[in-house]
Amino acid sequence: MKFTLSWLKDHLDTSASLDEILVGLTRIGLEVEGVENPGEKLAAFRIAKVLTAERHPQADKLQVLSVDAGDGPLQVVCGAPNARAGLVGVFGMPGATVPANGMVLKVAAIRGVESNGMMCSTRELELGDDHDGIIELAADAPVGEVYAEWAGLNDPVIDVSITPNRQDCMGVRGIARDLAAAGLGTLKPLTIEPVAGEGPGPDVRTDDPAGCPAFFAQGVNGATNGASPEWLAKRLRAIGQKPISALVDITNYVTVDLGRPLHVYDKAKLSGGLVARKANAGETVLALNGKTYTLDDTMTVIADEAHVHDIGGIMGGEESGVSDTTTDVVIECAYFDPEHIARTGQKLMLTSDARQRFERGVDPAFLDDGLAIATRLVIDLCGGQPTGITRAGEPPLGTRSYAYDPARAETLGGLAVAPERQRAILTSLGFNVSDDWQVTLPTWRRDIDGPADLVEEVIRIEGIDNVPSVPLPRAPGVATPTATPEQKLERRLRRAAAARGLDEAVTWSFISEAEAAPFGGGAFTLANPISEDLKVMRPSLLPGLLSAAARNVRRGAGTIRLFEIGRRYLADKERPTLSLVLAGDRRARHWQTGKAQGFDAFDAKAEALALLAAAGAPVDNLQVFGEAGDAWHPGQSGTLRLGPKTVLAAFGILHPNVTRAFDLDAGVAAVELYLDAIPGKRSAGFMRPAYTPPALQAVRRDFAFLVPDGVAADALARAVKGADKAAIVSARVFDVFTKDGETSMAVEVVLQPVEKAFVEAELKAIADKVVAAAAKLGASLRG
């Protein structure tokens, strides 16, 4: 939220410097995001008087002016149509930088005539949109004085980040209250002049007590709506708002000044009275931003007998908006339920200053005062005759109080604060503290929910930087490791994946429903998502990785190797998972190797086995089963299992429909490692087992088998290895070929003697076991 220093001082009587105020704001939890002084960039621009104005000899639309900026006449070439002798305006000296375009002024010849600076327009100084001529000041403006000083523009604009729980600081007065409590001044009393009207009040009511519990209104007849006075327009421009008209600017001013949103209706454009009600499904409203919104029956609106005029608490409608011809107005000051406002704003994807305040919760006790302040401003600036006040409904004014123990500031907040100091802090913030420490909350602090929040108030005002740093107690001796086996496993896998050339990604745990659908859909859908793209808790890590891969492809990446370690959110529980995606070219095109080569299912399988080995899984005992699921390519995917039921990983090529949904070409390989399925090892302490190489040399034997159709190479190698578990340490298929309808597979078997070398008879016996094990699969030794 933005406000100027002078605006703050309307509510805070202080002698503190700007720097002290900025430090104080951050110290009490109101983070300063930026400070800008518009006067600083106008320091080189002075008030100047045009002494003479002559036609340019070489250009009909230019004039040669003689300008006095306090140091004697200077010649200036100017093209403004309103430039004339006697005009007092703003002059940029050579060396000054024009704020609007960054141009540095210098002495230059324009159509052969020397020009020493520039007479400026409001747009060039970023003081408005007018560019039809140069600025015209009052004739008695002091020539030679710095324009920013004379115009009161040397007023720093402070931008403060307000956290969602601090609804009381969504107005300048709330910020001033906090600073006063922190000792940076005294909060000035708020002047409220009730406006006694004549006759009945406007015809308003509320038929939606849940969404709009209270609807107060007062009318003003015979008003004249014109431009706002300079003090009001200048304040709104300083915080980035465009002055529109006095009636509109009053509501915007009160919103920022007091955190009290209002709305003004042109009474002549209404058909009957106004009612706060639920919208009918399908009703539409043309809002003040020029867009038409379709409403549903959960949304609160303000309507007359004909149609909707206001999305309650968020934005008014254009059809009943005030204009230059408006004379009779209805001023609305209502209370809208924060939860209803938040849901409506999210559904419509519509934000506004009013919504920001109502969804946090405005002060329900400030309706009468807010209406009186707004009505007084309307009468003072626009004239007119006020009507009576209509009060429909009742705002939620229930008070809350908590028993508070001052000792908790030290036991919970870590800072010893004298009880009377705590009482003073809470009182200055608007709390009512009884003698027995029963603390009653002010109506503008709906965020306070118990004694712990009261401790927070005391500590932030006293100064969280005063809380001493106290080390936590610890047992003597060497600290024991704190990492869990699951954390250690993730660390090993992270290092192993990076060592294999994979890049780690961190993606959202929330994805869209469309992204979740190919992976079985999400088990959990958020009722109040940040956006529709972050609505479902991910059933797989692959959607996030595929989205990241697509972004990299669009930016020209040729090879993409991404992995992520995170959680899948399934109906039964959270599942720790490592997922990876391989997209693009595995090998770039080259004159020696030919065309580029993409990734295939075997690349995915190799990554899966390597990472499972790093995780300590018994990879030699894993079996490859068929297709991994609907998201995977049939015939080009599989699972790695320990037995038929324990699935450790899925790997292969993703289904073309899945890659197409993420705007990727077909042929994307992927892996999912299910970390909670990997069997754990019993810890042998911190020491790794000693390396004991075999004393005897291994023996290698090759076997060639004719195998029937349908027998997998993995199944043959597993059967051969299991023929003699004591002697055979590995078996792998190293050659496959098909001839005359028969398939031949060659298997290398490694035998490891332990106590003595094998004799020929023992080798013959092992070979017979190998042949017998292969025969169980229908394989026979090739002759």
C-alpha cells in the first residue's frame, strides 16, 4: 500500500525523520518495499517566466522564447501552442533529465536557432497526461524557485507490504496507530462531523445477511460533480491513482485514508431502491473496468428492480456510475463478509482496492463514521443537500476478550517486558486492558485469536530485535546424526542422479486437473486454489517435469535430462518418489555418427537400474514386468519388481497422448522410482564394511541356448544365475540372433571359487545345472 509522508502526518503527530519512520515500519512488521520522492527527479526544474515570444525564422510551428529562470534571460525554442509572453511555467535547465523519457537536456540548435533548455508539459514531468501545451502556473509564482519545492511535490511516497492478517493497516490511519504505539509520535484524534440530513434516507435493504449483514446509505441531492481540488488530486496521483471526478475521488481517498471502501451511485440511473442480495445464476454486470462478468448464485450483489449494479464489496457497475452530469447521489457504506468476498473475487478473477480490504475484514463499527466522513466530503467539495440515513441490517459487532498473563511475553516471546509497559502498548493499539488483565479486542482487529497473538503484539512493538539470542540446550559430547534413513536415501539418490548428468528440478506440488488426468487424476482438489493451474495435488511428479521440459524445448534446448525428488499425493498417503524425464536428443547429429538419436525405453531402464543400485536395492534380483500403466506407451514401457507384487520403479516411453497434452513431441522417456518400496538395509553403524576382494580368479563360461518365442532374455539370465547360487555370481545375455524361425541367446556365466579352485568335475556339474535350469524355460543347448 502506498501513501505519502505528509498524508501519514495528517494522522501522526511526529518529529521523526523519514529514515526513522522507515526503520520503525519494518521493525513493527510493516515491511517497507520502496520509497520514492517525486521531488528529487524534479530538482533541476525551476519556475520561469516567458519574457518574449517570437516566430521561429525557419519553422511556422515553433517559437523563439526569451525565458527568465532567475539567472537572466535565456533563449529557448518551443513548439507549445500556448507559449506566449508573460506566461509563467516550468523550465528545464541544460543538464536536467526529463522524467518521462530520460532525455538529458543540453544546449542545441533547433532549425538553426540555439535553444538553452526546455519549457515543460505535465506529461514530460510525469505529473499528468496533458501534453497539449506547457504548464501554466499562477502569475505570482516565484521565478527562479525550484518547482518541486513550490508545488509541494517534495513529499516521499512510501510503499508498505501489508500481510493478509493486518486488515487494520489497509488504511493510512491504521499505520499511523502502529507507529504511535512504537513511540514514533502521537495518533491525532479523528475528526468526525455527523451530517444531519433532511427527509427519509435512500431506499436500501439487505436480503443477504450472510454476504452483506449491514447496508448503510445516505443521499446527497443537488451536488455538482467536477474535478477534485488540487490537494485531493495530488494525493491520489502520488500513490499511482488517476483522479477521475470529485465524487469518485472521495471514495478512493477514504478507502486509502481510513481503510473504509465506499461506493457512490447516480440516483437518476437507478430503477427503484437498492437491495443487497444473492445473484441469480447467469446474471451479468458491466463493471467499472469495462468488462462484463457472469455471476452465480453464491455471489452477493447490489441491484435495483431492473438489474445488478455492483459486485458487492469488489467493484461497482458502469451503468449507475457517476458522471459530470450527476446531481443526486446515493452513498453506500456496507459491511461484506470476508469469506464471501474472497470466494467471489477468486471465481471472477477480479481484484480491486475494495476487495483487498473487505476480504481481510474492515471495521464493522466504522459504518456510521465512514458514511459521515464521506458525506461531509461530498458536501464540502460538491455541495448539495444531504438526506437522512438508512441503516439496513446489523454489522457483526460482537466483542471478544481474553485473559492475559504478562509473564507470557517472556515465556512465549522470549523478551521480558514490564507489565505496565505491556499495558501501555496494548492500550495504544486500541485494546482495552482491565485491572485483572482481561483484554478486550478492538473491532478492527479480527486477526487476534488468543493470548499468543497478544504476546506477538507486545513483542513486535517493543522490538523483536531486542529478543536475545539464546542457544538451545544440548547434551554434552559429540552430537548424534539427525538425518533419518529416508533423508539419507534421498541424498544418495540426488548425488547419483546429478553424477549421471541429470539436472534437478523443483516443481509445484499443485497442478491443474488437465495435467493430473493422464496420471489417474488427483485424489485431493483444493477448494480455494491460488489459480486453476494449481488446483489439484499431484498424483505424479511427471506432470511438473513435463511442463518444465516443454518450457525448455520452447527456449531451444536440444537435450533435456531432468529429475525431481518429491511426494506424490495419493488417496491412501503421501508417497516419496524420484521421477525423471529424458527428452530431445540423446546424441546430437554428427558427421561421424550420422543423424541425431533420441531416447528410448532402454535409456530409461538404464537410469532406473543405476539409481536403484545407488539406493541399495537388490538390482540383480529385480524382474521386468510388462506395461507400466495408461500414461505409458504400450510395448515400450515396463516395471521393475521384487516378486510380482512389489513395484520398485516404472520406466519407458510415455504415451503419445500424454506428451501431446504437454506440447511435446512423442518419444519422451521417463522413470518413476517408488522410494518407499525399496527395501531398507539393517544399519551396521557408521562404518562401511571392509572391502574383501576374492582370493581366487573368477571363471567365465559361455552358453548358447535355443529358446522358444516369448521367453525374455531377463528370464533366461535369471534362471541361469539361480542354477547354483553358491558358485554363480552373475549371468548376462551378450548375444541374440534369429535364424530360420529360431532364436539363439548367448549367456556369459561368471563363477567365483571361494576356498579352492574349481576342478573339471565341479565345472561339469555346474554346467549341467545351468543347462537344466534353462530347460525349465523350454530352452535347449545349441549344438
